[in-house]
Amino acid sequence: MAITSVKNLKEFSTSNERFEGAHLLCPGCAHSMIVRELMNCTDDNLVIATNTGCLEVSTAVYPYTSWDTSWIHIGFENAATAASGAEAMYKARKRKGTLKDPDASVKFVAFGGDGSTYDIGFQWLSGAVERGHDFTYICLDNENYANTGGQRSSSTPIGATTSTAQAGRVSYGKKEKKKDMVAIMAAHGAPYVAQLAPNKWKIMAQGFQKALETKGPCFINTVSACTTEWKFDPKDTIHLTDLATDSLMFPVYEIINGHELNILYRPKTIVPVEEYLNAQGRYKHLFKPENKHVIEEIKKGITETWEMLQRREEARV
Amino acid sequence: MAEKYEINQTEVWDGNYAAAHALRQAQVDVVSAYPITPSTPIVENYGNFVSNGYIDGEFVMVESEHAAMSGCVGAAAAGGRVATATSSQGFALMVEVLYQASGMRLPIVLNVVNRALASPLNVRGDHSDMYLGRDAGWINLDAFNAQEAYDMNLCAFRIGEHLDVRLPVMVHQDGFITSHTAQNINPLQDEDAYKFVGVYQPVEEMLDFSKPVTYGAQTEEDWHYEHKARQHSALMRSTRVIDEVFADFKALTGREYKRVESYMMEDAEVAVVALGTTVETLRQAAKELRKEGLKAGVIAPRCFRPFPFDQIAEVCGDAKAVCVMDRSAPGGAMGAMFNEISAAILATGKRPLVTNYIYGLGGRDFSVDEAKRIFKEQKAHADAGHITTQIQQFSGLRGPRLGFFESKRS
């Protein structure tokens, strides 16, 4: 459905029922919102590959499936490659004339969490993008290995406590900064790369549509607030995501052809990051006097990134 | 349409080139591959066919063997013919996805050009990669020479894609000895080969949008067991189709294959069991020993999986001593094939003297002379009425003799 003709979110969210409401994701999990938007923003047929992770274990437990479309899961790391293989088969069969419905339009999409995208499946994603398959990879970035109980990933921000980088008497949690996956994927020369957020649903749907309509490999990192591991009330998912985008912890932007950067959302008032941090259990310990320097470091990082994004947007490089 | 490839009635091809031609003739839709010695030329030759218009399908050169098999799984689920090739470490990297391919019942053909597993790093042929994947739920066919590498590939598509089977198939050939040794080969013409393999029939395909499918679902203790049992059952019952396909192949080419190949076993007093090129070495030794009056025979499982449990004992006949040769480091046990052959014989109530040789690791040569010595050793067991050596021994190993387990006589 063309996003420009959509009146409101309610209409949009029920426009194309291909992802069943019956699934096992936690109440308040943003994954289902993001997946539903992707599936609603196109009328094309979809072939979806999904890495092992929360989304996969919650939507395809035999004998049930939440997917009213072609769907495949192989392993933790290889959804991008599964999509590559399916896309190659589509091209071969189209050429040979062996498709049942040769005129059906089809889009190939892969989903992965940050564990499978930033870490274990990094090579598979990089390879698939380098090969130029016509598909869109969407990372559901909840900044930890939520499916296995909240371990650190290379997407976990500095200062967050996770079960394998715990805040304790002598530790403030994760010591390392979040990996800049968007920059890495842009550096592959992918024709469309973006970072999007489900609270800005129209921007997100437009971004999804751009990716689906762009020929070649596209990468989108979406912030997916994790009620279980970030520790907040399930009813606050969108409120928390508002704080993430408005504090600029999660800037919303796109990079076209590896160089043309556009900021897609500028908060009218920038929310102090303490409000975002304080709304989640995983950052509670940062408000102890001895951890104040971590908050300062987070703030410094936000300022630097926002400055960089604005300069790049201006310079068109 | 792909260009027709002019083929002579007899060609001089090595095992890799023969396999590459079989993939071309089967008009594979997607090859997703990563090169590794000694299987690389299969992929390179296939790439050459692609670049010169002999193939209509897609050739996806991925960034690792894990991705190669992952690409094969995605492609096969999208409803077309899929094949690839690998060896050794590459095979080891693929193992995770091998189980997923068979669990999803996708008829992929994988050429395994057998090579040792590191460490120490070694590019030469042994069967440790074959053994690593033996429980992965694939049909395993073994080629003993380049002609068979070609023939088994054509049969593999027919078997795996059969609607009663729908399982992936590995075709094994020995690294270098088969893969890089040019031999006279009688290939089929392109039309005949394709006619034999047949048009691919998609089943539960992801590109039929009128009927969405979910591949790779999760099952826990409630359903996993039933799925794995059905998969095993399909594998066990694939023997009927394998026999049928081999019969059709014989009608077409005159070349006869069986799930267990036996050589001069009708009246054999002693027998040796092996896989790969060693089978031909053993046959030569047996032929020569027959002239000296030793009734020697050779048993070779063509079909390593499903393991021809019932046929083994039958083929053993009344042999008094049977030696099983494993070309893979046993890792703290008797050789794996020794165990399987012993169990098959034991189930029939026959009691030949069964011993085990480990041999040829990392490409160590196995000669006709050594084969003869082993046959004669079996004769010594048979004459003595008991095992006269240790039960597990090592053939062709430098240094002091190595062996394990004494035969206890009551």
C-alpha cells in the first residue's frame, strides 16, 4: 500500500495481514511492529529469510507459523545467504521459464537480530551485500542477545549491563562502544542503507519502501526496544523509543549509494540522554556517583555522532 | 538456452572434470560454492562453462563453505536443482548446514572430494571428511574412479529428487587419486544425460505464492523426535529408489552399480572391505592372489548411507576372515566402518574373524603389495581359526608396529 495515501497508523497496520498476531514474542516487543510494517508497506510477494533469534523462535514453532508468506530459517548466521540462494534461484527459473507464476512480483527480505547481524552472521551479511543480490536486510537491533537471556553483543552500548558484561562492585557494565554497523554497510557501497525507528512509523515505512524498490542489496538497522532485557514496562515501548530518537541515542538517517547522507528526523527539542537512560533498568547503575563518567562519555559520543551526521549531510559525502 | 557441448564417445577426464560435466548436463539451476583443494576444479570448470554460455543457471561464488551450503539450502527451498562441491576443512565448516539441508528434505547434490582433516594440515586424500558427515542424514554414494564420479552424479540427482526420497545426496571421490587423475571416460551426450536425470519437480517451493511455505520451523520435545524418525525412515527406504535408478542407468549405459559392490566373493575364503580408490587396488591384489590359489574377494559399500546393513552379511558369504579398512583416524575407537560391518555380520549369526586396519591417512600410498600382504594375513587367521594379530592395526605407518586389542581365545 502506498504510504503517501495512508491516513493513519490504524489503517496502515491492518492494510495487509501477512504477519499473524498470534506469536510468542514478549508483550511490548518492538520486533512485531517492525516486521508488520515491512510486510504492510508492499503488496509484492515476499520471500523472507530469518536468522535464529527472538523473531524466529517466536513465529515458527511447529505446527504453527505466523508467516502468511514464503519463509525460511536455516541457522543463526545465514539468513542473508538463504535470501541470496533464493534470489539466485528466482533469477535462474525466471530465465528458464519454470516459475509457476512468472509475472508475480517478488521481493527478498532477510531479518536478523543484532547478535546475528553485528556478530555471528557478520561475514554472511557482508558477502551477500558484496555479491549484489537484490534483497533487503533488516536488523532488529535490541542491543543484546535477548533470545538467550541478555548477553552482550557488539551492538550493546557502553555502560549497559548484560549477563556477560555485568555491572557490579567493580564494573559499570559493558566497556566497549556500540559497533557502527550502518557505516560498515554503507562502506560496502550498498545502494540504500538506513537507521530507522518504529516510533517514527511513516519514516520507517518510507525507508522500507525505498529499500524494497531499490535494486541491489539494502541494509536497514531498526531500533527494537527490548522490554525484557532493557527492563521497562511493556506499555512503554513507543515512549522509550521516542526517548531513544529524541535524545539522539538512535539518530534516524539514510545513506544512499554509500555517500549521500540524509537525516530523516530532527527532534524539535533534544531530550537529555539521562531521561532515556533512567527509563531502563539496564542503565540504572550509571546514576551512582562513581559511574558518572560513563554518562559523560555517552553524551560525548552522542554529540560527536550527531555532529558527524550533520556535517556529512551538508557536505553530501 | 545453454550452448550444446560437443562430447566424444570417449573423453580423457579426471574426476573433478567429470563431475563438473555431470552438473552441467543436469542443467543445475543454482551452484553456490566456495573453492577448496582438491575439489576446486569442479567449481572452476563449472565457472568456465558459465562464462562460455554452456549453463543457463546461476553461479553464486560465496565467501565460505558454510555460506555455500546455506545458499544451496535457500536456492533449493525456492524450487530448483542445486549442487555444489567441497573437501575437508570446507566440508567441516559446512557441517552445521548439512544437517539443516537434510532436515528440510532438500535434494541438493554435494560432491565431496575426500581429503584429510587438519591438524596437521594436509591436502591429500583420506576419508575423514566423509566420516565426519556420515550422520548428517544425507544419502552417501562413493565413486572409486573418474567414470564413477560422473555416473554417480547423474544418479544422485535422480535419487535425491525422487518424490519418495527428497533427500540431499553426497557423491564422494578420492582427493587427487580420482579427482586429479585423467582417465578414459565414456560420458553420455547432453540430451541423453538430461533425459536420464529428468526435469526438476518442485515440492513445497518458496516461489509458489499461491501456497506459502514455512521452512526451518522449530520443534521441541513435542515434535522433534517424530520429524527425525520420519527423516531416518525416508533415508532407510531410499534403497528401493537407489536400486531402481541404478537399474535404469545400467539399461542406458551398460554400467552396473549396486549398493554393495562385491568382487569374487562367491567362493571367497578371505575378504577385505574398503571404500574409494582402494577398492581397485584390492581387486587387483585379489585377482593376482587367485592365481596363487588364495580365494580372495573384495567388498565395497557403494552406498555408505543408507548403510547396506542387510546386504553386507549376504555378500560376506562363507568368508572365514574379513578385514575392514578405515581411511580415517578413528579417534579412540575401532574404525567406524569396522564397527558397522561387524554389527551387520553379527546380526546374521555368522562368525568370521573380523579385523580392522587403519590406513592411507593424509594420502599415504596403499599399494597392491600391501593389499596382498593383508589378504595373506587374513588367510593366516582363517587357517589358525583365530585372529593371529592385534584386532586393530595400522598399515603403511612408519616406526614400530602399532596395534590395539588382542583376540582372547577360550
